[in-house]
Amino acid sequence: MTDFTDFYILYKDHPRYESSEIIEDEIISVIIQKYEMILFTNKGEVLGDPDFGADLLDILYSTKVSDTYVKDIINEQISIYIPELVETNYTLDVVFVQDPENYQDIMFINLKVADYDIYAQIGQFT
């Protein structure tokens, strides 16, 4: 049997924050926490594991990057760091949107697992 407990890492302004939580032991919540850590961490930011993280901001500001390339990077991180997700049926979608008024691109990432849709946005509309 796999142990799905993890530290509760949500911060006060997070939409799903619960002030009384210390340990997260619901499988889907553990998966979401790990997934968010991968998306919003750059390689080299985790002490002792220089390969952890997807470097999505760097990728966003690169030229001619495809959604397939980004999906491959995220899927590789998932296969290493979220083995419980690999065993489930999930879909991952990446869409780039251009904001020509502000000369920037925004990356939208959607992970669907079970009955959950987990949306992430890299870059901002100003």
C-alpha cells in the first residue's frame, strides 16, 4: 500500500487554504500539491534536486516553443515526481495566447484527473 501523506503547503491566500490543516492525506490533494510545485518551480530551486521543476517562465519567453514541447516537459516531471498520477487516467493540455498590446505571451495549462480540472496560468495579462 502506498502512503499518500504529505505536508500541507497551501498558503493563506490560496483558494483552497484551510488554517487547521498540517498534513495532507487525500490522494487527489497530494497530486495537486505536487503538480503545482512542478509548474511553479524552476530547475535548481529545490535544494538537493537540481532537476525538479518545469522552468515554465523561461520556456514562455523562448521563441517558437510548441505546446507539445511543454507537455513533454511536464509529463516527464510527472513521471518522475508524481508516480501516483502516472497510474491514473489524466489529460494535459497546453495553450499559448498572445497579448499583443503588452507584447507578451501567456501559457494556460489544464490537467484533468478523475473529476478534477486543475488550471494554471503562466505569465499575466496586465
